Amino acid sequence: MDILRRIADYRAREEQLMWEGTFAEYLEIVRKNPHVAQTAHSRVYNMVKHAGIEHNEDGSRTYNFFSKEIYGLDRAIEKLVEEYFHSAAMRLDVRKRILLLMGPVSGGKSTLVTMLKRGLEQFSRTEEGAVYAIKGCPMQEDPLHLVPHDLRPDIEKELGIKIEGNLSPYNQMRLETEYGGRLEDMPIERILFSEAKRKGIGTFSPSDPKSQDIADLTGSIDFSTITKYGSESDPRAYRFDGELNKANRGLMEFQEMLKCDEKFLWNLLSLTQEGNFKAGRFALISADELIVAHTNESEYKTFISNKKNEALQSRIIVMRVPYNLRVSDEEKIYDKLIKQSDLGHVHIAPHALRAAAIFSIMTRLKDSKKQGVDLLKKLRLYDGGAVEGFKESDIKELQNEFIDEGMSGIDPRYVINRISSALIRRDTECINALDILRALKDGLDQTATVSKEEKERYLTFINIARKEYDELAKKEVQKAFVYSYEESAKTLMDNYLDNVESYCNKSKVRDPITGEEMEADEKLMRSIEEQIGISENAKKAFREEILIRISAYARKGKRFDYNSHERLREAIEKKLFADLKDVVKITTSSKTPDEMQLKKVNEVTARLIDGHGYCPICANELLRYVGSLLNR
């Protein structure tokens, strides 16, 4: 019964949004809220802006409207919103262009369009996104079209709005025959966008050119009514039910536009440039809508190579939608796709999706010409990780090095398909990184589109992802063996920093317990520095660099902590692990553990389950795997 009550509440809310009145009453609404007279492009931009915009430290923007569904496309989305939606909302010439999203398969193009369509449905139900139309109009026409052209300049000035477009033939006839030309009596209603009801949102998908009719776009004559109305040019004898008609005031998705027959695209020339299109035996019909199309790179190249398409090409704005290039965001994509599938109940071990993401991202990256940058360093920099010797400006330089980076490589759905394969093969409720990497490797043999050279390259990336996972696995077990890992790391780092300060300043170190003053502990410092290959000759420069970094943090009012220096953190972790290595090795590798070892294994397993997201199956598999790694 609770479900039925919710349905009733929803229906009641929808009914409360309804409004009907005359054109005279509508003008009062416009006078109080001029934003109701916004264009389709303005409505889309305001919808995105209404959801919130976050300004990041590097000067970029994050749009909350997209952030819950789309991951790793921040730069592409920022360009889309600012260069197209924002400019179009300000009535610049950009709004007279078709928006063409170009990118690889499963890159997020369809998701972007779907979000815009669903967003418009919801936004039209808010006060900021309210849409009013002439009641009974199949094209939900803008009521302001009723205003005669001679009166528009004064009314625009008085109401602070801009009126564009001509009254459609259908409403022109209604105004004259039903209301005697008294436009103030013309009925107006509030409408709610709905793709299902074909109101304000349309979708056109090309089919066989031989069977597809232009009426799918512009509507058609209703021959059954010709005898009643006497003429094909009578608007009442015409069905205004094409996608361009139904998407008026909102958005039309043109799926695979470049696969479409040329004659279907001719209608878009006038619509984009002049804001009208030809239908039947009528004058040009005004339409205000955002047309979003999508295609892949190869089809676009074929399209622009054809000289016949030059007129339409000049009316298209191309926005690249590449694959995501951040590992952490790629994990979110996999997680979302898994939850949408029937695999949602399956437990996936920590770092398993990360291993798959490392492989996928590496297939999408291009080798940089910048000295000292390999694909793995590039991957870490893109993911927000600190890489010694590289700054924020280096990341932007790398991102701008190739305009087509991310336009090729392994797509997310391939990875999800291979995860499904791994689950079926293992017949278990839990899979780990090794299962997924093995499935990805096997899948390369079954993919006909991957060349021999690409396959060899991809196998190299799988090996790199495996090595990265090995390091993560060791650290995970290491953390589980140390009861308070973070505290131990912090203590060791603080001890190291005290000695470094003493060494650089040629001062003494005070023992925190006895209060005794001692020389800097060279043995301790070297035991940590050697973990990352700092030579005897390089130790002084490294220690001085650490002190400079601490001073820089202090000047900015920040605290230098365990994560402030990538190489020092790595050294601390390796030192901790080195101290524990024998204990971990003996405990995880023993085939016949004694009572103490068994107790330790149970404690570590419990810690992995309670604090690190493992289940009993993958926790035990991790311990066995790390044990085998340490015995190599």
C-alpha cells in the first residue's frame, strides 16, 4: 500500500504543476518571471547551471549535473558547457549549429544525451524551468509567437525579453477561426517535457533509406481528413507529428546522423540557420530546439571528405567525447556498469577493478615526446598522483600534446564482458584482480578487431597492470600485519625528519624519552633512503630537498605529512615492509602453521575483512598470493 500511496503522491504533484489561462494572463507571468521566455538552448544551460558548478583549484569547473553519471570527462564537458551551451544561451551564432558529439564506442556520448533529455524532463517541472505553450498545439508552440511583429519591439522593451519566430499555420488558423483574431483570449497551458509522450523531447534514428520517409522528421498529410477540410494545404489536414515538430522548445537527439540519407539532412540547413523548416504545403514553420547528434571518428572523416556535405558541415559544431583517461574514474565506470547488470550481487576484491582500469587506460594513452615521461608516469599524473619532478603545468602540457588522445583503446564494456566471463569460469561469488586480468588476456585472442601488433602491446599493458597490482597486494597485507599501520608510518617518518633536520642544520637530536642529545642517526636515515635507490652521493641533496618542501608547506600554512612527498612515502612504506617481510613471508607461506602463526593469520584475515573490504574468500587468496610473491 505504501507503493500505491507514493504513486498517488506523484500524480498529485504532477497535477499541481498544471496551469491553464489566457494569453493575457500568461503575459503577466512573463512580466513577473521573464525567464519563462527563455530559448531551448538557454533552458539547457540553465538546467546544467541550476544543478551547481564547482570551481577547482586549477581553474577548471566541475558540473554537478553530469558528475553523478559521467566520470573522467571533465575537460570535454567543460568545453561542451562553456563553448556551446553557454554561448548558445547568450543567443550567439553558436545556437545556429547542430551539436555533434564525436567519440569512440562506449565513450559516454549516448549517456550524455540521455542525461540532457532526462534532465530537461525534470527541469520543466521546476519553477526555473517552467515551459508554457499554446494549448492544443501539437508542437507546444511558444505563446509569444502570437504577438504581431509590429508590436514586438515595444513589448520586448517593456517585458525585458526577446521574441523570435512566427506563428505556425495551425495556430494562425485557430486564432482566426476559433477566437476571431483576439490573441489575448488564446488558451495557454504549462507543459511538462516527456520523451515517452513525445513532448519537447524527440529522438530520430535513421533506417533503410529506401523505406524511411521524410515525414518521420517533419510530419505528414492526414489523407483521411482531406475530404473534410478540402485541401492538403489546410493545417487541420496535416499531422505535425515528426520528430522536429515534437521536439520543439526542447531537444532532439539525432542518432547516428551521418548514417542518414542526404535528403533528411537538407531540412536541418534551414532549421539551424534560420530557426525554421519546411513541412507540407505551408510557409516555413518556426522551431526552437537543440539538435544533438553523435557519431564515431571514421564516419565523420568520411562525411567531411564528401564535398556535397560542405553546407551542412559549416552548420555543425563538433565536440570530441574521448574515453576517460583517469584510473580512479575508470573504476567508477566499471562499478556503475556492474551495478546496472546482473552482477551486482558478486563481490569483487579490492584493487581488482583498479588493475583492469590500469590496463584500459594504458591502451588509450599516447607515448609522449616529453623527456622522462613513460605511459605509467603519464597514467599516474593524469590520475592526480604525485610524480617526482613534475608539476601541474606539466600535466596540462601533456593533456594538450595530442588532440586525439583517448579516441581509441579498450572500451569499458569489453572489460565488463570479460569480468562476466571470469565469473562464469570460476563459478564463485567473488573474483579478484588476477581473475580479471586473466580474462582480459584470454579475451584478446577472441577479439577479431585487435591486430597482432596491438595484441602484443596490450599484453605488455596487462603485465604492467599485474606488477602494479602485486605492489598494491603487498602493501595491503603489510598494512594488515601492522595493527596501526598509519601510526607506525607516521612515527617512522617523524623520526626520519627529526634526523634529517639535525643532519642539514648540523645540530643534535633530542631523545624524546631520556632527553639526551645525540648525533643524527645515519643508519636509520640510510635504511630508509636505500629503499628508493638514493645513493650515498645523492643523500645530501635528497635530505635538503625534503627540508625545502617542509618550509614551502609551512609558508602556505599547510602541514607536511605522510602523503606530502611521493618518494619519501614510498621509502617509508618499503622500510616498514622490509622490517616485516620475514614475519609476513613465514606466516603466509607456512603449509603447517603453528598455533602462533595461525592466530596471526586469523587476525590479519579479520583485519582485511573488517577494515579493507575483503570477504573471507579473497582475503585468504590475497594472503596466499602475497606469500608466493615473497618466496620468488
